[in-house]
Amino acid sequence: MTQEQQSKILTGAQALVESMERLGVEVVFGIPGGAILPAYDPLGQSELIQHILVRHEQGAAHAAEGYAMTTGRVGVCMATSGPGATNLVTGIADAYLDSVPIVAITGQVASAAIGTDAFQEADIRGITFPITKHSFLVTRPEDIPAAVKAAFHIASTGRPGPVLVDISKDALASSAPFEWPAEIDLPGYKPTVRPHARQIREAARLIREAQRPVLYVGGGVVKAEAYEVLAELVKLTGIPVVTTLMARGAFPDSDPLHMGMPGMHGTVSAVAAMQRADLLVTLGARFDDRVTGRLDSFAPDATIIHADIDPAEIGKNRNADVPIVGDVKLVIESLNGVLRGEDMADRSAWVSYLQGLKQRYAPHPEPTKDGQLSPEYVIQRLGQLVGDAYYVAGVGQHQMWAAHLLPFEKPGRWLNSGGAGTMGYCVPAAMGAQVGVPGQTVWGIDGDGCFQMTNQELVTCTLNNIPIKIAVINNESLGMVRQWQTLFYEGRYSNTDLKSRRVPDFPMLAEAMGAVGLRAETVEEVDDVIAKAMEINDRPVVVEFLVHKDAMVWPMVPAGTSNDDILIARDLAPKWEEEIL
């Protein structure tokens, strides 16, 4: 590139668009407004970047997450100042808690007006400070290229996460020489990628000697795409595996050594594995409260190996006997290198014990209850008929049933809101996922409550030829909250009845937004509507399943109690065998 080309004069808005083009941005989800408007002129003329006009900024942020999770690239969302920017906050927080790489670009009032409570001014950098990896406030056009390049680097390296770039309107409208930085200079930001050899050797020693070890696999394994090296580690060691909500699919459910998902709504075999383990090999997981239950009673006899790229997570909730900071793929590769050809302790009794629990407490949903469809049956049947697809869940009971009953054989096919538990995540995240994997099947499993928060993005899908398929599990209520009210509030159902059998009519609502609307009320109709949905690939499809409202998610560990208190039904605990070995 010549000096003349390098120093061409561009407006800040043009510099923003050119910077994104140089970084390989393919799509931006957003809505224009006053402060960001200068950026929309060159963005509309770009031949490299597609802009998808969403119906709500929260939808833009979740769509950027969905795109990032299916492509492994940085997702991008854009909004104007004030309420436009604050509407992104929920999606930014969601991305932060689930380590999703997105860059949120927001317009800001003119630099001279910042701090004056000008029209549509909001300190979005201050608002999002606790929920971003980093943020930039840019008030000069010449600073835009460096800020944008740094933002994408920060979002996608180390522990991924959201980065905010807030640009004042005068910086977008003014002109300056465009200078593309050859290197990124970020003092203090140097994520540790390679694990320490001494820690690897100590971890390998513990793994060889442990009688009751468990591989505790978290979302970091998915972010690092460490699936093949994980499979090799299991083959070398014969250690049972549990995969957290964020790691479903990282190791195939069909493998005999996979014990399922741990935690509050985990499988009996997974919870037992962690509670009775003598060694937890923790890979890209963070000892979240939904996994541990009451922390002081979690895995009481276990020595802890904790590998994570974020040093802040190690020792945060549970002391690590062997802390390993580094990229989890490189950590597992290093462990495999040390463990190849090594003899392991005899774990046959331990594995047999856990496999017995897994078989004894495997779910077998009945198709109906009291003459109404069972939601568990519907979700299981959906997975059986659809098979290999990308699945996106909303939050609540349907999310937990989906995590247990869908087919998790391939990695990177499961999207949900884990850390934040964001209702309204499903539809826009599915939209972003579908944009990221055109031609692939994307199914959303949503609840009637979640669906009513962001279903307007079906309009976006219709107008942009994004043929997602959404299964609405309609139990007429905020199901998870209702379950807690049943169990802990003596059945006082305060404000959880949505009356959504009457209003709205979901298939009609879908049709009004240009989608196909279908409904199933009986077992015989379930297969039929799923088959019809699978035949339609030129527009979105919404399938409403009318299900029993009192179905509950089991197993369950009541909040604030020990994982030892797991229940498989109301007032019914598993029958533990006294002797493991």
C-alpha cells in the first residue's frame, strides 16, 4: 500500500466502515438514529458489509451473539445514542457472562455536548463498564481506525467477550487522514495462552493416580474448539465426563463415559460424579453456583485441577490445588502429550457405578399428562425427527428440557443464555445464527413467555430471507417461576399465568409477520407439524405446541442447598448405592 493510499482523507464514518471492511466484517445488526446517522451513509454504500435492520436493539445484540457463536467470528451490532445504546445493554451483559465475542458500536452526542444532558445522551461507556471486556469513547476521527482494530482484537482473544466503541457524532462527521495501525499496542493486555509445564506435569500425575476422577467440561472448551483433544484425553484416561449447560455437545452424549449435565437441573449421574469424585479436572468452567449448589458442600473429597484462560476465574469460587492458566485447547494438548502411553489407576468400579446411575435415572418422557401434550416429549421428539441441526433455546423450563433431551452429538450446535438467563434471547439469537450458517437448519426452542419479548424479529427474518424455525412450548405460564411457586410458595401463583392459550394466537401472530404459523395439540399432530416445518425453507416458521402447564423440570437441586439434596421428583430423592468401590 502506498503512502498516498494509507493517508487518504476520510470522514470518521467512512473510516469506521473501512476499518470494519479491513477486519473482514460481513454483517452488522442495527438500527440507525440521530447520533449514529453519519455512519449509516457509507455503511449503506459498502459492497462488503451487509446491514440487517432489526426491530429492536436488544435483538441486534443477541443476533450478533448468535452469529458469533455459529461462525467463531466477532459479531457486530450498532445503535444510536441514548435509548438506542441502552437497549443493547441486555445483550452486552449476556455476551459478557457467556464469553461471546461481539463489538457494539454506538453513536454519541457531539463531543462538546457530552456531560450536558443533551438530547438522547447517555453515558453508555459508564453504564456498560461492568459488563464489557473494554470500552472506547472516540471523539476524534483520526482515532477511529485504531480503536476499532483494538476492539476486535480484545473481543476475540483471551477469554472472548463484548467490547463497546462509542463514537461522538462530530467524530463521525469530521474528516482526517486514514491511518491503519500496523500493530496493536495494548499495554497490560497480554493473555496467557501457553500453560506452565510444571503445572501440566503435576496435573498429569494426579490424573494418573486418581481413583474417582471426573472431567468437568465448561463453555471454554467450546470457545477454544478443543473437541478433538478432549476426545483424545478421554480415550487416554478413561475418565467420566460431565458437560455444563454451555458445553453441551463438546463431548457426545452417546459416549458411555458421558454422564450428562451437572448442576441444579443436572442428571443424577453427573451430580453424583462430581459429589463423589476424588479429582475434578476442570476445563474452561467457572464453578458457577448453578453447578455447585451450596459451595461448601460441593465435591467435598475432590482435589481440584482448574484450567482456564482467565486467571480471575481460578480460585474465585473454589480453591484450585493445581491452577493452570492458558488456552484450554493447548492445556489439553499438553496433558495428552504427557499422558500418552502412561498407565492409569483402575477406575472400572467407578465408571460402572456412574453408568448404573445414568441408566437407572435416564429420562423417558410420557407423551401426555392428563390428556395434554408433555413438553418433554415434544422437545425429545423434535430432536429425534430433526437430528443434526443448530438448536437455540430461550430461558426457563424449555431450556432445561432441551439441554437434556436434544441430540448433542456434534459440537458448536447449541446456543443458549447461560450466565444471564435472558428471556427473549431465542428468536434474535437464532436469527443471527442462521445468518452465520446459511443453508443449515436452525431451530429455536422457546417458551410462550420468552417468545413474547422479542418475537418482532420474525419480521426481520421474513424481510431478509432468514428461514429460522421456532418451536413455542406454550404452557400458558412463566413455567420455571410457576414451578418454584408450586414447590416453595404453596402453589400461590402470583403473576405467572400468561393466559397465552387465548391471547395471543401464536400461529396468527407468526402469519402477520410473514412467517408460517403451525400448531399441535395432540400426539398425532406433533410429528406432522415438525415435518411440515422442515419442508419450509423460504421463510420463518413458528410451531406452537400446547402443553401441560404443571410439568416440572427434574432432577432438581433446590436453590441454596447441597447437590447431595438432588430430587428426581417432588419429595423423591435418588436411591444411592452405599459403596462405590
